[in-house]
Amino acid sequence: MPFAHLKTGRFHYEVFGDKQLPAVLLIMGLGMPAAGWPRSFISMLLEKSLRVITVDNRDAGLSEHFSHLKTSISVPAAIGRTLLRLPVQAPYLLEDMALDLVQLLDELKLQRAHVVGASMGGMIGQTLASIRPSRVASLTSIMSASGNPRTGFGKLRAIYSILMHSSDLSTEEGREKHLERVFMTLKSPSYEYTAQEKHELLHEMSRYEIDQTAGERQLLAILASGDRSSDIARITAPTLVIHGEDDPLLPLAAGKEVADLIPKSEFLALPRMGHDLPPIHFETITRAIASHVWQAEA
């Protein structure tokens, strides 16, 4: 199991595919391990002649957990300050999470990568493309947002599902039940997962310890990073923005705003997609990513 020992801590990552092919760095969302990327989704990218790198963000999966960093504000209070456009203090920012990935690219001896991020992962990718443009060959931002509170807040039920603590996270069964509750709130409302599809996704992620205080630190990083619209507008990497039309957490308007901010970006809105990666769209999304990557490589 590969780990990179970076200046900021120990990071778990995996690499799939031929090192001669274009490298695609997948960045997962809030509180989720890299195992949140379905294996069949990764396989489709590999079939399209891409190399895939996954990584557990700080405070997720098997990577370093920053429990030694104390928070000075509760998440509800931070959300309130964000809505009022007041500053929020956090143990670290999205920029710190992006710089972790710069170190990982250095460790892997990669000058550039095609960055694909989902939800918070999209925000980290946007930040990386903004502060280290030479390291991002292309950017794909999926179901993400700019940090603008006017467009980036969805249904309260969806937000609450992420914040609500679960009592039993010590067993795989307890973690799977917790993940299912969150998943059922955020998933595409008009797509019914088969029992096998749901089990494969949730069971894989439930193997990893869930540290809800770590997820809170990540959420505070998002809130403390504020409205990043001016930074996003400076992104020069070829950019593809993908968003679900039925996203209950980050509305479609949030994705449209990101696309509008980035010069010459492409926007792909997908019907029957919520805040998840429904299997009905695997081929469409992976084909769009591959086309975008190879166009940037040309």
C-alpha cells in the first residue's frame, strides 16, 4: 500500500495504468476517502488510455489526520458567518490541501497532471489551478462551487445529513449505515441504485475509519477559504465543468457560475444526477474527461 511521506504528513495514494500515458489526478470530496471513486469508473478511464492517480486528502482515509489542530469555532457558527460574508478561522485552508498535492506530484516526479475533482475535490482542483498553474495540464471540476454563498448552498436537509454525527462508527457495519444515510440524502433522486451498485460503493468506503471531527476540519477549510471567484477567474488551464441538474447540496447554478468565471471553459449539465456519480453517467463523464485530456495534450 503506497504512502508518500511529505513535509505536511503521510499521504496514501494509488497509481493505475501505464506511466507513459497522460496522468489524471482524482481528488475526492468532503470527508471521503479516495475509495469514493468507484472502481468501474476508474476502469473506464484506464480503458480510454489514461493513467489514474488517486489520493486520500489530508484528514481522510489512510492519510494524515490533523487532530492536533484545534478548531476555534463550531461548524454551524462558521456557516452563519459565511452567509453573512464574515471571515471564518480554520485549522487550514483549501490552499493547504492543494499544496499537499503539489508535493505529491513532486514525489511522483510529475511536472503536470490533469486534475479531476468532485465536490470539495473540485474546489481543491480549482485552487491548485489558480495558485500553481504550471502543474495543472487541464482541470475538470465536477459538482463543485466557487465558495459564493449566494449560489453554493443547497437544501438544508442535504447539509444537515453531512453534519449529523453517528454514534456507531467503530465497525464496518456501523460505518456503512452512516455512509448510506448520507448517500441516500445526496444521491441522484431519480436514479435508483441496484443493491449491488450501492453495496459495492458503500462497502468499499466503510473499510476506512470515519473521523467526523476530520470532516469538520475539511468543511471549515472550505468556509474559511471564502468566495474564491476572483481566483477562479484567473485560471488558465483548459477547464471542463460537469454538474448534475438535480444536485441537492450544490445547486446547478453553482456549477454554471464556476464555468462562467473561467475563460473558455466547457460546461456539461447532466440530467438525473445529484451530488454523486450515478453509474448511468459513467460512460458520459469518463468520455468527456478523456476527450478533454487528449485535447489539452494535443
